[in-house]
Amino acid sequence: MAREISLSSLTDSEFSRLFRLINDSLHPFTESENISLSKEEEKDLLLILSQVSNEIRRLIRTTNTSFALIPNSQNHQFLSKAISHLITLLTFESRFIQHLAGNALVNLSEFIASSGKSWEFLIHSLCICFEFSISNISSCSFEPAITGVGDSDSGLLSLADLLKPKLKNASFLTAAGIIRILRNILKFLKEECDDELVQVFLDSVSFCISNVPWDSMDEFFGGNGGEKDELRTVFLGNFIQFLCSLVEQFNFVEGLNDSLDKHAILSKIINFVPKLLYWCLGKKGVCVNRCMSRYFRHKLLVLMIRLSFQIPLDSLVLVSWLQLLHNYFQEVLCQPLTEVEDQDGSLEDSPFMSSISDGEVHSMHSCHLQRQAIFLFLRCSFSLINPRKDTGMDCPSATVKSGVAFDANSDLSCCGRQRGLLELYSWISEHLPVDMLVDQETYMEKCVNFSRSFIKLYVHEDDLLFKLLLQLLSLQACEEQQFHKERWASQDVREDVLFHVSNIFNPIHLFHLFLAELHYDHQVLLDYLISKDTGINCAEYLLRCLRKVCDSWQTFTEFSVFGEDKNQSSSKRRKVLPERSSFKIEPSAGPAKIIPLHLEKKFKGDLENRYAAYAFERAKDCLLSLKKSVENLHLKNLFPYNPVVLLKRLTRFQELCFKQ
């Protein structure tokens, strides 16, 4: 007991000494109203800030913080002064000073993270600073959210009185600096894995975002040209990046107590999306700075995709987002599904990228945006077609005709299922020739070729690949919707949108094409399964596909890849595997295409059968090899999770293969 008291006394002394250092060294700079320093003064201040950060880092390494920050009024006074000094430096003109002051605040946050009340006081204080900054930038009169935050109310009121005059010179860069501090705090919280700390952070930030009157700020954030545009862009870039991290953080918190209404804050951000698009890209999606336009479009799509995984989106939001995609991303939605060469796996900005032209680099960025935009488009459309029970989007109509005129500006109250199908039909029509609806002989080949191009687009972006494949599995298509030649004569069938969508996104066909893109290399599948980034999604996809394969065995064994070239290269092929199958077939000349037109019609059926047998044999070998590898790792306790269910599905697949 005596030792604990001694240690507490020691760390209290260190604690007070640290804040005396901050106060004494920064006071001469922050009490002056001059925010523009001479070069010599700036140099001195930068050295002081470096010393402060180094001292905080030393205390983090050497101090037992479990006794360091006993919450009391004196600690709050120390914190108030330290925050006041460091936040004031964010209003200075020098970006170097802003940067180091921000780093010092992040280090200070990490130092006191072990104290419940002190931690709460600090995070609330930073949120108050952000609200004061936004209020000064926008000239919108509103008071920061202070009351109702616990025992620290009185301390925060005193701090607010102290900060208000010091933030009168706050600019876009000041607000951006505070956002950057909050985001860096979120980063180390993610590593700490302390749900209580994260809970306090999310609670405070959610309250802060909800308190700001964003609806009245179009004039200030919409951008009218001029000198402030660059500063506004810096703020918006940091703000959107922070929102992406904030939304993602909800995935890592095990349990949220009743004080934090997750649905409320996420709904607030969802309703915020149209405004963010307007502020960043303008009314017509035109941003003068092309580089920033790509960044904004990428980050906004990331934000929308993450939001779509957090809470169910109702029909009005889904339809609204589809309209936003048409307004801001129509050109990438309609861009041909062409694959950019992988440049031998070179990383972006690596020396090997120097051999690539600017046009090719732009094409790579464009394909990334295309993957994101199409994924979100399909997710919204499929959610309308297959509504959840709690979204109130039930629609009695099961069939929608492609002949119905598509109106992107149609009333939002239209049936969700119909709207989703019409959106899909309109998008598919941009990529497939019109005669696909009438040409029976080549219909399925065109569907498969489109599906193959679709898989190729995503195969080099693993995180989106499995999210996409799982999303496509969510389309509830009945077996009778699949293509049958005897039903083709019916005009109703040829005009049925769900009929075409079900054939293009046939899960058995997509699974075959997915394996073909991996060159049937089971080692690549194994890498996916044990990866911390793709493992869960890959396992879920394989489980669901294997069940569909076993339930639709004939469809799986008869599928033809229509001229798949065994020898084409792919970065997804881990190594060359020996052929285990005795079945041989000559690959088609050139790139993989539909069966050449010069082949005589009487040989076409035989060729299709040969391709189907080849595809089945390769898929069988791949999956059975995967089963053996997973079993070996599992026996040695080297597999990262329990693969028993997956092995059961693979065993069932093996049994059907033996009966074949």
C-alpha cells in the first residue's frame, strides 16, 4: 500500500511538472494577439513544441499511468491551461507550428488516456474547440454542447470562457487541425482496444457533430472561388477522412451503452452525404482541382459504402443515393468494364511506376473509382430489390418489364423493387448490346462474357472483391428465372428484367469465373482464407457458394467458360501447378472470347461440352486441393480459425464429385 501511495505521489508530481512546462514555455507566445511570428520567434517556438512532445513521450514510456491522473479539479485546471495554449497555436499562420502543436495534443491525449474523467474532460474540450472554430468560420451563432457531460460541466464552462476569445482568429486550417487531432486520437484508440475510452470518444464526437448547424453553412463550405478555396479544401479533406474513420470505428467496439445512440449519429452522417458531395464537388460534380476531385470522390464513396454496412438504409435514402451516383459518378458507372494491366504488381508511387504514362496512371485511378461506384450502385439497387423487413419497402410486384421507360428523376415514392430493377436494367443496357434481348443463340455467351469482364474488374482489389461477390449472392433469384431455350419464345420472358439479371449474376457461373480468374490455384484461395483482411468474407463466400453448387450440381458441372485460355497470365496465380486431370483441351488462340464465329454450327455443341468438362475438372481439382491444405493446417493447429464447417461443405462437394 505504501508503495502505491509513493508511486501516485511521484506521478502526480510528474503530471504537474509537465503542465508547468507547457504553461511556462508557451505562455509568452499564446498571450500575445500576434499570430504572425518572425523567423527567429517561429524557430524558438518550434523547438519548444518539440521539447514538450518529447517530454510527453518520455512520460508515456516511464510513468505508471494507472496512478498518474486521479481526476480532480486541479487536474482539470492543468488540462484547461495546456489545451488553451496548444489550441491557440492552431490559429497561428505557420503551418509548421500548427502541425507540431497538433502532435503535442495527440501525445497529451495518449498520456492521459488511462484516466476516465480526465479523458472525458479532454475529449469534450477538443470538441468544444472544434465547435468554436466552426462558429467563427461560418459566422453562424451557436453555442458549443457543454451541459450534460457529467461532473466536468463546471470545468468545461470555465474552459469555454477561456477559449472563446483565443479562437476568434480561427480559420479553416484551425478546424482542420482539430479534426486531424481527433482522427489521430482515434488511430491510437484502435490500437489500444479499450472500449471504454472509445465509448467516451464516440459519445463526445457524436454530440459535437449533431450540435453544429450544418444546414445553414452551404454559403461557407460550398465554395465560390477565391483565396479561401484552398483552405476550405484542406478542411473538407480532413473532415471527410475523419468521418470515414469514425464510421469504421463502430465495427471495433464490442458493446455500446445506452448513452450513445449509434443509429442517431450514423443517420446524421447519412443525411449529411448529399451536402458533402455538393461542398466537395459542386452541383454538377465539377471540381476545378482534378487531383482533389479524385480524392474527394474516392473518400465520399468510401464513406457511403461504410455507412451502408453499419445500419439498414431505408428506401428514400437508397433512391436518393442512386440519384447522387447518377449526378456525380455517371461517367464511371457507364465506363466500359475494361481491365487495367497490373504492371507486374508494382505498387503505386514505386520506382517501377515511372515507366507508366500519365494516361495509364489516370486510368488506374479511374478503374478504382469505377469499382467503388459500381459496387455502391449494385448494393443500393439490390437493397431495393430485396428489402429487409424493417425498411418498409415491400412490393407485391415480382416482375418488371425492361420495356418500361426508365426515368432517373421519377418520384421517390415509386415501388422500391421496381426502381431497383429498372436501375439495374438501365445500367446493364449501357454495357451490353441491344440485341442481347433477342438473339437466342448468343444470349448466354454474352451474359457470361459480361460476367467475366465484371469479375476481372474487381479481381485485383481483394477487399471489394468479396464484398461484391457476397452482394451478388444476395439477389434472390428463383431457379425458374434462369435461361431455358424452351422458354425463350415467350416475349414476356425476354422482357423480364429479373430474368436477365439472374442470368448475368448467376451465382454458379460467377463462382466458376472467379475460380478461372485465379487460374484454379488453390493456394490463392488459401491465402484469401487466412488473410486478416479477407478471411471472414472469403470463408462466407465459399460456404454459400458450395451450398449452391451442391444444390445445383448439374448447373455447376455443365457450365462452359467459353474459350478460357489456360495459359494467360494473372497476378493472382501464386505458382504453376501440375495438371492433375487427364482431361486435355487445346486453348483458343488469342485472348479468351466467345466461340469463334467461323466454327461450323454442327460442331458448336461438342466444343461447348469440351469446355464445360474442362472447367469442371479444373474447379474440382482446385477445391479438393484446397480441402486437403485446410485439413493439413487444421491438424497442425495452424489455421487461424475453426474451419470445420468449411471442411464439411468441401467434403459434401467431394462426395458429389466421386458420384459424377
